Amino acid sequence: MSARLIDGTAVARRVRDEVAKGVAELVAQGGRTPGLATILVGDDPASEVYVRNKRRACAAAGMRDFHRRLPTTARQEEVREVIAELAADDQVSGILLQLPVPAHLDSEALLDHIPYDKDVDGLTVKNVGRLAQGRPGLRPCTPAGIVRLLDEYEVPLAGAEVVVVGRSVLVGRPMAQLVLARHATVTVCHSRTKDLAEACRRADVLIVAAGVPQLIGRDAVRRGAVVVDVGIHRGDEGLHGDVRFEEVAEVASLVTPVPGGVGPMTIAMLLHNTLEAARWQQGSAAPAA
Ligand SMILES: Nc1nc(=O)c2c([nH]1)NC[C@@H]1CN(c3ccc(C(=O)N[C@@H](CCC(=O)O)C(=O)O)cc3)C=[N+]21
């Protein structure tokens, strides 16, 4: 292996410490303690783990933890009512609807009931539109965390060739927008891309969020490229990403591990967004791009 590791756990710790400091400052100035509300519908075991980790991190940063648990059978109106109640509660700075929700629910319609200034996932039409227009707003946690990681490792984005594999609403699309805002040249690839490896070899920075285990091998990575693996797959021998780590680490200059790369940053940026949301609601300017 010749690549250096991008240590997401270490950077996430730094972000979480910053947030904890920011929370203490806000409270010392007489502000309201920020609070995060997580909503979990159903009993998907992976979602349970993620939500538990988010709640713990939130409490550890000195924020209030509000949690609502609904059964798999919950109806659209019931979830909407829970969101409405949290929306009206000024102790709640951020609302996170854990995805995916059970198939009979319309997640887009539900997300749009979250007030945009409490939308700590950055998934409402309002915040997505603000990002597309290059205006301030709350940004999706995973792509925001990736930009932060690249900044910490001094990976230049202006003028860089960035290739994003995946076009999901949660990661791929906002990722492309965020690096575009940082003046990268962006290519977005997906399942219909004709020659994926060829497209990926353009990349100075390759960001893989396809949700396909081991999709990307060394043939898709230019020597010296920076590779960010957003995938998480639970196998018999632990967690894997979308990238064949051993192979890619031979040619990349920097690479994120799974676990310990992007995942911890997602949670750290959620806390960051919750603090920004609380400040916004208490009269500060909208979170800066
Ligand atoms: N509304 C919504 N917002 C999300 O941000 C959201 C979501 N729904 N649904 C699911 C995905 C996934 N996600 C992760 C968060 C933390 C880790 C994480 O901490 N990963 C650790 C490993 C943790 C483990 O052992 O599973 C790591 O990579 O080191 C991973 C994945 C947030 N998501």
C-alpha cells in the first residue's frame, strides 16, 4: 500500500469538539440549548445503530436529544403529525427523518413537512434549491463531511477533475453541487455510464457513492488520485465499501478507509448542522456555504 489514509475518525473528533465548544458558547450567551430530534420508523437494524450513534453524539456535544420511534405500520399522517409537533417545538433545532422509511410511506412528502431551518439533513426542496443556486443553507451531512475531509488534507478542489459515482439525493447529487461550488470540474457517473472505469480515470478526486460493494478497482483509478469511499456494506468479515481498498491503495495518493472514513464525518456534520440551525433560528445568518 502506498496511499496515505484519510482518518475520518480523527477529523470527526475535531469537528465534534468544535461543535461542543460552539454549543457551550451559545448557551453562555443566553441562547437556547440546541436540540436534535431523530425519527425512526420501523425496525431496520442498521438504521437502529445509526440513530443510536447520532443520539449519543448529540448528547456528548451538549445538545438535547429528542427521539420519536414509530412502528413499521405507521401511516403517512401519523409520521406527518410527529414532524409537525417537532416543527412547532422551539426546543427542537433539528429534525432528522432516518431513511429509508418503509415502502408504503412517501418520504419526499414527509421531508417537505420539515421546516427548512430545521432540516439538518439538507434534504428539503428549499435547501436543495438553495444549494443548487449557490445560496447559503443547510447542506447534506455526508457530502459536507467529505468536503471537510478534503479540506483538512489540503486536497485542492478549484480546477480539479472530480468524478462522483452515484446520483442519489442523499449523496451523489449534493456532492456534485458542493464541489462545483468549490470550482471543480465535475463528472457524475451512474449505472448507465458506458465505460465507468474510463470515466473514473479522469479523476483527481474520485468519490464513490454507488451502493455497490467493491465496484471500483485499480483500473478505475489514476495514479496519485484521491479516492473517497462512501459505501457501507456489512459482510461476514466486517464492513466493506464500494471500493476494493487493497487494490486502490496501491495507486491512490490518499484514500478513505471503511470503517473510519466518511461514516464518522456524517455524524459529526449532523451535529455541526444542528448547531448552525439553532443559531439560525436564534437570529444568526443562514449557514454559509
Ligand atoms: N436521513 C438520513 N440521514 C443520514 O445521514 C443517513 C440516513 N438517513 N440513512 C442511512 C445513512 C447512512 N449513514 C451513516 C452514518 C454513520 C455511519 C458511520 O458512523 N459509520 C462508521 C461505522 C459504523 C458501523 O459500525 O456501522 C464508519 O464508517 O466508520 C455510517 C452511515 C447516515 N445516513
